[in-house]
Amino acid sequence: MAKRTPAANGAGKDRHFMQACHDLLELPIVSVDVGADGGVREWGELATLCAIHAFEPRQNSFEELQRSLTERSQQYLKIHNTGLARTTGRHRLYVTRIPQASSLRKPKPASLLLKRWRQDNGFDVTQELEVDCISLAQFVQEENLSRIDFLKLDTQGSELDILRGGGDFLREISIIKCEVEFVQLYEGQPLFDEVVGTLASYGFRFFAFEEGAEVYGKKIWSDCMFVQSKFTDHGRLMRAAAILIHIGYYEEALWLLVDHGVPVEMYQRLANARIEDITPARAKLWKVFRGSVRRSLKAIGVLQVARRILNSTV
């Protein structure tokens, strides 16, 4: 399981990492965020190097996202008031008491396990809406996208439907962050094993669990990370490595580049730049002070040896 390195407290600007990306990558980084309720949060300052597409079919959430747009973010972020589904057309959206649990799949009656997880009736359906949806394959065709560097799916049980709607274009996606379930929360919902197996058939490798929920040690859901195992395009490979470093998977990025014969110096340039940005100023000062002390002690040691030599010859 890949280990994620979180950003340190007091993280600074992304100045060094952004410069390294400018120097080493073919930009922009293409990102698609499906289920963007609450905003697009993965990129920070790096968003200015991206072309981001965000999907939110619920009108009130879409309007909130629109209001959050600034003159700057409009340059790299495009919000779509539609859903992604396996097929293009009108689909039924089940709106739940907790809006974030709304889905194109109907919630299942809560089992005893789920009742112990949530006791707020949050999955109760309060409204059924007809919403416009588009398949992933048609979306990339209409937007004239030749690849997606980072795909985030958080659609409450319909993630695999969306992926299957992408067809062979899935091979042109580099990294996927996908919410999966280990127990059915929605009717007919595919679970973790089926998602992993489907993505594996398109060349993806699962490498990490992220945020999730458990009840008495039993996983309910988790965000899962997948990366393409083979790249034939150097530009896609370098963007994938940069994304992995940006979100904290340094070792995963290293082995991805090593497996494809990329000189380790390329990795070091990106990783060192990112570490420079996220290291608090006080830690940098301590590092400089510690180095200065070591050099001083070493110099003192050399002088002491020299004095002993001189004294022994007198």
C-alpha cells in the first residue's frame, strides 16, 4: 500500500513546485471533477497550471459553485450543470436528506450495520428529479479532450457506471480518485472488487486508500487511488508523476518514473521543489543552523588534530 506524505503545518506557497512543473511538464494538466459539491479542492495554487472541468447536476450546488468563481478561477475552471452517467440522456436523481448522498441509484433500506454507521436517516429520499446527463465518452469528444490527467469521481454509487461510459477512452486517463463502497448503499451498486477488476482491464493499478468510514473495523466506503501502469507518452507520464508528488505520493511517483526508464534526476527536481514549498520556515532555519553547527564542529575537529600534530613534532 502506498504511503502518503501530508503537507506540513505552515505550508507555504507552491512557487518552487510550480516552476519545476513549468520547466518539466507539457501543460496544462487536465482534471475532471465529477461530484464537485463543495468546490474543487485538490489543486491549490497549482490550479493555474490546469484545465479543470467540474460537474454538479444539482441546481443549488451548481449555483453555489458559480458564485464561488473569481475572475482568476474562470481562466482554468469550467463548471458543467449536468451529470455524468453511463449513457447520455435524462436520468433520475434521488435527492436525499443529506444532499451529498444524492445519487442516480436509489438508496437501499438501511441494514443494521448501516444504522450503526448513520443514525440521522441521511439516506432517506426527499425528492426525485430528472436531470440531464452525458457519458464520459461523449463529453471528451464534445470538449475535444485527447486525455485526462486526473479524474475524481464522487457520485455515490454510480462511479463504475460513469467509467464504463468512457469506453476505450479510459486508457487515456492517467490517475483516478474514485469513491467505492464495501457494502451496498444503493440498489445494484458495484462494490470495491468489481471497480478494481474493471479498471485493471484498462491498465490501472490500485495503490492507496484515502478518506473513508468504518463501523467496528468493517469498511463502509473509501476514496481509492488508481494509476495507469504503462505509459507510452512521456508528457502524460511526467504529468502523472507531478500529480502524485503534489498529492503526497512521493514513492509512487518515483517508482512510476523508474519503471519507465526516466532518470531519477527528473523525480528529484519535482520532489525537492515540492518539499521546499511545504517545509515550514522554522524547519528550514533549523536545517541551516544545524548545518552551520556541523561545519563549525568539523572545522574545530580539524584544528584540534592539526594542533596535536604540531605539538608532537616540537
